Amino acid sequence: MPRVSVVMPLYNAAAFVGDAVASVLGQTMSDLELLVVNDGSTDGSDRVVSQIADSRVRLLHQQNCGQSAAINRGVRESLGQFIKIVDADDWINPRHLEAQLNSIWQAPTCVSACGWGYFTRDFQNTRVRKETADRDYEDPLDWIFDSLTRDEGMMGGWKWLIPRDVWDRSGGYDEQLSLNNDFHASIAILLASGGVRFAPEAVYSYRKGLSGALSGTRSRKSMLSALRTTQQGCRLLLLREDSSRIRRLCADRYQRWAFDFFPEHPDLADAAERAATELGGSSVEFTGGWAGRTVSRLIGWRNTRRLQSLAVRAGWGQVRRLKRWWRLRRLA
């Protein structure tokens, strides 16, 4: 029986999945299996994987049901004592699994957290981030609080090496969620654990800037998923600790999504603001650069967002895309 089961959800990543698989098979520990779950790819991604001659790789096929369903399917069919999620366009360093496994070997109820950083084209150029939460935590709720209030709040399911018992208690991924699905799943996993152990030698390279990435979509379905995963995640947090710090954390989370939902989805923005108010209110200010903050103080954030939307339709969107392209080049 393999010690670690790596689950890789796959959807239209033919250009990248070969490197992702190679990074898993190139681990310093060989006692592993890799389950690649092809979620109805149409670009030949599954053919890339099928040509890899390694008995540790299992390729599973399903109709396009979404990333959450693909992850759950992979875990259900896995055999290992520990579970690791790796996305099909990302990369892990050679000692990643060994380092994470060592960090929790004497703490079997804990999950292991890895270091991480962004890259755009070459994973060797990953810039590893230094974060407040890069340490051990006896209470996983404290990790969540520090990550969401002091760091970037990266809650990707790929951060964790998860004992199977912890995964089972968490319930896995909610298959009704798409955008931001990791927020609820990671909170559930963490709160089902006995703590967090940080493995600094394990580095996850997270690809940024793909035009078709799930995290970049603004469809109605995606925005509704973002609201629902926030509702579910915050419910779990408040069940664990209904305190002023958790209420403020959740209120701030709702308020940031309210900014993002508007003006395309005003009803979702209203729902998010109501939730923030019911939790005691949020002091988070609208961002959007110096100009955005200044204008929002004068005319309110909703009118500022309306102006931004008009500017995008008038051509400012192209300027923003060029600026974003330049920032991503600096990450490469």
C-alpha cells in the first residue's frame, strides 16, 4: 500500500500536465501513487498522461463535473495513508512529500503545511513567499486567523499533506462549489485536524496568469460559488469559536467579496454586505489603488465600481490587461 496518494484534477492542461506529473514522480520518496482524474478534457490532456510509463500513475476518466468532484473521486479511489492535492499546471520540488511527511510523522492528527510561491512560465523562477503563518500551530483556528488577516490568505487545498482520517472527518470538497472552493475545503480540513506543522523544505510552485484559470472567471455561477463557500467556511469558523476576532474576520471576508461582486451581481453584493453587517460590520476599505480609494471616499464604493466598469467598457480594460501582463512578466 502506498504511503502517500497524490490526487491531480485535470482539465485542459495539456501544455503543463507533463511537468506537473514529472514533479510528483521525481520525489525523493518513492512510496507513493498518483491518481490523475481527467475531468472531461477536450485538449488531449489525458493522452499526455496515458503515455507516461510508470506503474505509480493511475489515470481516471469522468465527464466534466468540476474540480471539486474530480478531487473527491481521486481520494475515494486512492489507497494511501496520506493525501496530497497537486494541480495539473503546478509543480512541487523534489523533497516536497518527504518534508511534509516527516513534519507530521510524530503528530498523526495534524496536517502539514508547505511553503509556496507564484510563477508564470518557469517553475524554477518561483519566488517563495515568507508569511506569518509559516510555523507550527497547536490550534488550527489560529493558523486560519493569521493567514487570513496577516498574510495573503492562500487557502489552496494543495498546501496540505492530509492524514486520511482527517480528510474523512472534513467531508472533502463540496461538489456544488467552483470558484474559491478551496476556502471551505481547507477550513473543514484544518478544523478536523489536531494542528498544523510547517514543512519549510516543501515548496509548491503555483502558476499564475492563465487566461482560462478558474480563479480568473467572473461568471454568475462562479460568483455565486464564491458567496456560498464564504458562507460555509464562516459557518464552520463561528461554530468553532464565536468570538469578536472570528466575526471581524468573516465580516471582512464578506465585504471584500461585496466589492468584487458589484456592479455585475448587485444582489450578491447586497447579500455579502448584509452578512458583514450582521457580524458586526467591516472596516475594510475599497482598494483599487490610490485613485480608487480616494474616489470611493468621496462618492462611495458602489459609485466608484460603476465608474470603473464604465471605464473598462470604454477601453481602460486593455490598459489594465497590459499592466497585469507586465506584473506577470516580472514574476516569470
